[in-house]
Amino acid sequence: MDDDPGTTLTVDELRLRPWRPGDAEAVLAACQDPEIARWVTIPQPFLPADAEAVIRDSQTMWRTGTGAAFAIVDAATDQLLGAVTRFGPDGHQATFGLWLTPDARGRGVGSRALRLVADWTFATTEAIRLDAFIMVGNEASDRMVLRAGFQREGILRAWDLHHGGVPVDCTVYARIRGDR
């Protein structure tokens, strides 16, 4: 597996690169967005120490080979547009998570970034199954993963625990090696 901490991927005007310590301020600002807090299980309130932990944990994933966490940035300006993280692979399977800043939404940023990292994962690992779990009701993310080539498989009841340990249902999407 290519788990070089320097791995950078590009598509169109997007650069996907490993997180840097200097990104903490942008992560802190992005995670104040109520839509990110609504759909992503992040600490509430989200504080500077939480942003630093995101960076540190992401760098650890690269070093240990347990995942690949990318900042999605504008290639020309390095402005933070979001995050896409691959957890694993663990055996034949890897799981993806993604969030976008308000400026990046509605432009295909998420689907292009997710498709790029999924394709890279198939090219550089033995993974057979990629999946994403989207909280029921998050229709924008449902559309995004479908555009990235994932297929809807069904609803998992009480799949995750959101803020305060509240159980939430999630729709599971998967992309299998060889899917068109």
C-alpha cells in the first residue's frame, strides 16, 4: 500500500493532500459550520484542541498505515474545501468519511474527491469493498456518494452514535472493485 505521508492527488482544480499543522485554524473555522456538526460526529463545541487532534490523528493514520486522511484544497490558493478520509483497508474493506465547507458544496467537489481517493485505493491496495455510511436525511451526501460510483445497499438502524450518544440510522453505500 502507498502510505507515504507525502501522497498528494489532484483532479481538476482540486488538490488532495495530507493535513499539515498549519491547517488547524482552517479546520477550526470549518467545523463551526452547523451543517458539518449536524451530519459529522465531531465534538461540540469544536475547540482549537479538537482541530489540532484532527491534524495529529490524520498524520498518525498515514504513519501507521491505518488510513489516508486528505485535506481537500483549491489547487491554486490552498483554501480548505473539505476533508476525505479513508479508514483502512482492514482486510478486503475500507470505509470513507467526508465533509465539505459551505463554499465547496454544490460544485461536485465531494464526489470528485471521493471518486479520486476510491480509484487510488483500488490502484494501490488489495481492497475489494469500499463503503460509506451516511446519516439518514443527509440527501446531499447521498447524492454525492452515488455520483462517486457507490451503490446504495440499505439502512442500518442505530448504526452510529451521534452527539450525546444519540443512536442514528445510516444508509450504507458500497463500491466494489470492478464496479462501473
